Amino acid sequence: MRFAYADPPYPGQAKRLYGNHPDYAGEVDHAELIARLERDYPDGWALSTNAVSTQYVLGLCPTDVRVAVWNVTSQPPPGGARSWWWCWEPVIVRGGRIRPVRSVLTCGVDGSNSRFVGAKPAAFTRWMLELLGAELGDQIDDLYPGSGAVGRAIEGWQQQPVLPGLTHSPFGAINGHRRDLSRHLRQQGAPILDLYSG
């Protein structure tokens, strides 16, 4: 399958946050972006946006998208006492392989990425791939590379070793495939606990 992940500057934020970047190209036309995702990635795509733009961006999407939530634990509190503390971001997903995966991720931005506004931690990228049901051999295009953190995390995920008999899931993404792992180890005669029950 061929998937895309899009993490564009959020609506109304491009000039304020990225106006000084050499590749700044103005505000992102989200209607055009979503049309491109639909046209070029019929297998599936994921799109990040911010909490305040959720209603607007969802209004541009097909009605069968799914919305997952990244609870950003490193989000600093607002400056004003009466300001709303936005500490989550939606991830809009369409298509992909539907599998049981938690629709909420709780983690912060690690120190190596915190210098680039909007950079996503590796844990986020692995979760986003699970939301899409990505497997080894799939093509995953990062449409807004930014700091390069998502691309590096995807590359690392793709290079993880795969256990024999588990052709689609790298060992580091074994969560959700513990039953297969238990079965494989039992077939090899390994005296193990039931990994799935825990």
C-alpha cells in the first residue's frame, strides 16, 4: 500500500511560525491538500492539525475519516490566566488497514526535536503508522518533512528486524501482534508465558 502523512503548518500559523524559514511558501491551502491526499493516496493518509482548527479541517474532509488524539504532555501552559490550555492535537486518518489500535497517544516532544516548532517525536510517528495499519513493504510519504524527524522515524521503523513468521510487523511495533508472537514461540518449543493475556 501507499500512504501519506501530512503535517503542514496549521491554518493561520504558517507566517507566524515559519515565515523566516527559507522554504516558506505562504499559508497552506488545506482544501487543496486534502484533495491531493484523496487523489494521490487512495490507500490511506493521515493529517495532523491543531485543536482550534479541528472543525474547519474536518469540514474539508470526507465524512468517513477517523480522528485520533495526541495528548501533548510537553505543551507549556498559556501565558494568560484566562487562556484555554490547548494540550492536544487531532490526527485525521482515512483508509488504511483497520486494526485495533488506541486512538489516544500521550507523550511529549523529546529534547532532540523541541528546537523545531511542530516536530513530532518518534513515538508519535510509530503510533501514526499503527493508525494507518502500515506494514513493512508499504510506501509512506512524508509530505512536509520539516525537521526530518518523521522521515527518520519511518526509516528506523522500516529497518527493524522481523521475527520469523511475522512478515508484516517489525519487532519494535509488535504491540497488537502478541498473539502471533506467542504462537510462533510455542511452535518453536519455547517455554513462555502467555504474552497475550498480559
